[in-house]
Amino acid sequence: MKLSGVSTLLCALSLVDGITAHPEMSKTLREIEEVAKTKRAESFLDWKDLDELFEDYEDFASGWSIANILLRREPAQKRTDEWSPPGPPGSPKCKADTCCIWAHVSKTLTELFVDGNGQCNDNARSAVRFGFHDAGAWRKGLDFGGADGSLVLSDVEINRRENSGLAGWRNKVKELVKKFDVGVADFVQFAATHAAVSCPLGPHMRVFVGRPDSSRTAPENLIPSPFGTADELIQLFQDKSISPHDLVALLGAHSTSKQRFVDPQRAGAPQDTTPGIWDVLYYKETLQQNPPAQIFRFQSDINLSKDRRTAEEFRDFAGRGGQEHWNEDYAKAYLRLSLLGVRKTRDLTECTKALPQSGDD
Ligand code: HEM
């Protein structure tokens, strides 16, 4: 993407902003600056990065869609019409459509993730965190790890300290993967996406299936610590091809989270006051001087909310229009996360139609 010419023009124009007196003029310049800011965040990944991350995206329609979403040339969210699977699981009609079985999986997940009051629950939280911890165990240059199902298939990875609390969801994944006869890596990421979509106000995320599975234990030290400094955390995610901006978007998953192991005395304490809702209160309450007593803030979240590279995004998501902004940014950032370590796009199929409409419908 050729942004340099546009950026130069915008930089020049933004310098004028300081000396212009006319309010309408400065409003226009501010808008232009906004665009420039978005473009800078967009340009974290470029075509060259995609060439390095994916072997073959140029040759396949799904590869192009993924590239376009990651470069923000296509939205990362999509509303679909209600779609009924063409047949029951295992039937020839169902086998003929890759997404059919996922629509059946989806019905089961909705029952698991949404409580009677419409809010998303502990299963949904576990599924989102599990999706992150499976995919997140990867960095650029590694030819294994990432979104490969190893958090289920390896008996070593799940016992690491950072994965405390994830064994229950792992057992459920094993049971359902067998029942529906689907790939483990795909199930883990489909469920993590489905969970966010099912929460009230959740994004209309796009989802792809077709990842290879691996039982090879992922390398250590790739999952962030809740005591990490901003420098450490930003570097850790950059090494995964995730920008500081996208890290902040992903952190919003703590809008639906609860902690049990950081401070066991306060086990069950949420990171915002509405853990059943996919809202931007997490950003607001993390930024507050005197946050509500019932929430528990991770030091890592506080550190990132104050760092010059990430603080502005915290404020943007917390501010006016933050919900829509965050939903689109989360959908895009999570798509990247859900494909960490996946090199080939030829076997990937978009199955967004198999997801429910999001919890705000
Ligand atoms: C700087 C990065 C991050 C750090 C340090 C971090 C740390 C943590 C910690 C310590 C917990 C509590 C675990 C427990 O005590 O039970 C937690 C929970 C959670 N995290 Fe993160 N996290 C990070 C990023 C993410 C990302 C990128 C996602 C997803 C996209 C995510 C989703 C969740 C969810 C949903 C929970 C709640 C799990 C539950 O309630 O069962 N986190 N995180």
C-alpha cells in the first residue's frame, strides 16, 4: 500500500493546523489527522509482511480475504442472514459444505456460552482465553506453535502455570471435537470467536476454518505475564506480528474476564463491573483514578493504559463511539491472532455464516 505520499501531505497539513484560525478549517484538518492516525495504525502490516507470514495468500480467495481484512481493505465484521445447515451432521449434504458442521457446533456453543439472562458466562470467558493461549504461543520465525490445537493435544502445555484454570474448557473441547468430528485447532478458534460474538454488544466477527492440528508442545515464555512492563508486553506482541494498537484492542477481552490465580484471595473478581457484557467499560475503569472496589485490575493492563504507545487507544475505546471502533478493531486483531503460525491459506474457508448474529441483535 502506498501511504508515504499521503502521509507526507497529511503531515504537512497537520502542521498548518496549529496556525489556522477558522474553526471549520481546523475541524477539517483534525479529521484529516484522524485519517492519518488510522492509516499509521493500519500500516503496521504491509504486503511484504503478508508475503512472509503466508506462503500462498495470493493464489486463493480465502487468502485474499484474509489479506484484505488484515490490511483494512475489507471490514473484519460481517452481518449474515440466518443460515440453516443443509443437513444433519454426518449426512452427505452436510459433508458437501465445509461450514455445515460448524453451524451445528455453533448451536451447542450458544447453549454453553449464554446464560438465561442473555449474558455471556464462565464458559465463554474460558473459550476466549483458551483461544488466545493456544494461538499466542508463537512468534515470528518459529515453524511450529500458534493456533494449532496443541494446548489440547499436548499434555505438557496445559500444565504450565500461565494455563492455570484452562483444563476444564480443554476437556469440553476434547468431548465436542470428537462428537462433531472437527479439527481441534479450528474448534478452539471458532469457539473463541463464537464466545465474543455471543456476548451482548459483541462484534460480528468473521471466522475461517481449515487449520492443521499439531500435538507438538509450543515453546515456553510466549504468553504474557500480568506483571509485565509495557516495554515487555509491546515487544512480545510485536514479535507475534501484532501492533501496540491491536494489542490494546485484544486486551478488551478483559471486558468479560475474571481472575482466579493472580490474587487467589480475590478469586472470581472481574476486570470491569459488567463481565457478562462485551462493552468498553473495561477501558474506562482501567483508566480511572478510583476504580470500583469490586474490580481487580492487572498491573499489565494498568501499565499499557499509561504507556505513550498505547494510552491513546485506551482513551479512544473508552470515549465516544468507542464500542463500534473497538468491535471492528478487535475483530481484525483477533483474526490475526487466530491465524498465528498458520502458513497456508489454501485450506482455509470462511464460515462466518455458521456463527450466530452477535449478542446485540
Ligand atoms: C498483556 C496481555 C495479557 C495478559 C498479561 C493477560 C493476563 C490475564 C490473566 C492473569 C488472567 C486471569 C487468569 C486467572 O487468574 O484466572 C486473564 C484472564 C483472561 N484473559 Fe487475559 N491477558 C492478556 C491478554 C489477553 C488477550 C489478548 C485475550 C483475548 C483476546 C485475553 C483474554 C482473557 C480472558 C477472556 C480472561 C478471563 C478468563 C476466565 O475468566 O476464565 N487476555 N488474562
